Amino acid sequence: MTAAVADNPSLTVREAYDDIAHQIPPAERDNIPTYDSVRSSLDRTRRRYMPEIPASINDVDIRGRWRVTLDGNRFLSKLDNGWGIAVFCTTQALRCLGQCNDIYIDATFKSTPAPYKQFLTIHGFYRDRVIPLVFALMTDRNVANYRQILGHLKRRYSRLTNNQLTPTNIISDFETAIMTAAQISYHELLFSFL
């Protein structure tokens, strides 16, 4: 059971236990230990593999398996504790973003892990669907932070493809800082508000 926790420490120990228990044939389930008898051992295993929750932005350090997708592709695109941003985007998603004429930017404050204050998503209209392509965690929601994220995406896309990231439209709710940053980063674009 500890191997199941080590393989996926993002599951709660109860979820890992239940997953294993359900894989065992019903006739043999009487032979497995109870959850209460293995809970502390599973908790210790999970703590070894799960990063600590940072107390401040300076403590954020995303390492190992947390930097990549399940199939090993780079996912953490930029971590800058000075600016208080963490940007997540695969190479494939960035290539897709470059093919999108319409980009949608939105943010939420309700489901953000500490010490961040905002979760930003960038979607693209790709092959007749709007799909999420870039995710960012931010400590502040100001023009400078949004410009850091947009600038990073433009530079990374340019290095990757030798082309410019040039969407035709950027659509967002009426978040003044997002739209100001987008207008500075993309002078020639059309902007729409949802």
C-alpha cells in the first residue's frame, strides 16, 4: 500500500487505501489490514513524497515530478519567486497557443494554493474548441505581473518556433490590469471584454 501512496502522493491516504482495497477480489478482502491500522504508515510515506506547503513565496521550490506532466514532459515553464509567479505550459500547448487567433484570459481567486493569491488560465480557440493551454499562479494581480507572464510566453514561443506569438484577439472579463498588460504586450490586437 505504501507503494500506491508513493506512486501518487497527490491522493489522500484514504483514497490510496480504497483504490488498493477495491482491486483485491471480495473473497480476499478480509485478509487486508484495516485502514486505521495502516493509516500512520501511509501518512509517513505520503509526507516523504509530498512537498511541504510553503510559508511564503520565498519558500516555493517546485522540484522533480511536480515540474513535469505524468508522461515526463516539461510543465513548469517559469518559476520566479521575485515576481511571485509560476507559469505552467507544455511545449505542445505553447505550439497550439501560437496557432490560435483568439486567446481567452481569465483568473480566479477562490481556488488558489498558498502563498499565491490568483490562478490565471489562458485558453485558445484551437480546432473549433476553446481549450486551456497555460496556467499561472500569481501573488499579485497587477500589470507588471501579467506582463511578466505574457512576455515569458512570447519569448519562449519565439525560441521554440522562431516565430512571434501574435494572436488576433484577446478576450477577457473586465480586469483592467490584464487588459492593460495585453495592450502593452500586443499593441496591434483587438481586445474584447466578456
